[in-house]
Amino acid sequence: MRRHGQNKNYFDTEKKLLSALARVLKEKRSFNIKTREVSREAKLAYSSFYIHHKSLSELVRVYEEAILSDVNLELKKALKAQNYSLEKSYQNILLALYRHRELLSVIINSRNIELPVKVIKTLKPLIVKDWRSYGRKTDEIIFYQLSAEIMTEIILWKTERFAVDEISKHAHRLAILTNNAPKQFAPLYYK
């Protein structure tokens, strides 16, 4: 994305492009789209797209950064909260992901797990907050095992079409998985 200072029109157009990308992805359910389609959906001139981005993949990267930023914001809130609850923290994080469900749906359908893995790595401070340490190597292995479980839970939520009323159920499961991960996986690797 090119820098244009604090130009309000520029940022309004950027929001239109991101919203249009979300709508096109929701409709097509694949990354096999053209910049022209996104421009048309945003009701912008085709050339306007290239004022903002060099390619469609750059626009998708910006969208992914927005997702990670939202998750990171929720993570910071959870870690600062006085009345910290792992389940409530997971609910807020899943709500942040819910706002980007169109892109997440396409990513999961295309079997590209890079973004979900980045999301899970972002959550690491929250996940390991209450864990007893088994040593650096074992802790990493436990975290990677749990990451697979979290990915599975996100895919299950996706099969439910990212239903907002299912968030509490998945947050509860994630909290249980997180709390039980050291007990479940440490005996396999801890020596």
C-alpha cells in the first residue's frame, strides 16, 4: 500500500476496496478473482485500484494484516484484564475473527493455513499464561500440538458457516483444550 499521509479520501477508498474484496470473496468462495471485479464491486475506476495496491495479493495481505491487528488488540485487552477469563478471552478473539469470516472461509477452503497459523502464534502469550513449564523444547511441542487442536476447532466453526451463536461453544472448547494441553501432551515428550 502506498503512503498518502492523512488523506481522508484515500483511506475511504481503501475501506471500500477491503469491503469489496470481502464481498467478492464471499460470492466467489475462491481467490480466483480479478482486480477488475474488486474495483467494480467497490464502484471505483479500475485505475483507482492501482493507486492503492500493486496487485490483488497485496490487497489480500493488507486484509490479513487487519485480521492479525484485530486479534492482537483483543489479545492485549485479555492480558490486561483484571478479571481475566480464558474462555471470555477466546470469545472476544473469535468475535474478532467473525468480522473477517469471508476471507477466513476462502483461506480455509483453499487449504492455505498460513494466516490461521499466524493467528495462533499471536495468541501464544494468552495460551501459555497459566501453564507450568516443562522446559523450552517440551513447551514448544505442547504448544504445536495445541495449535493443531485450535486449527481443528476453527475448521469445525467454519463448517458451521462461522455461526456467531456457536462462538461460546467453541470458546469453551478452546479453553478446555488450552487448560488440558500440558497434562495431555507433556507425558508424551517430557523426560
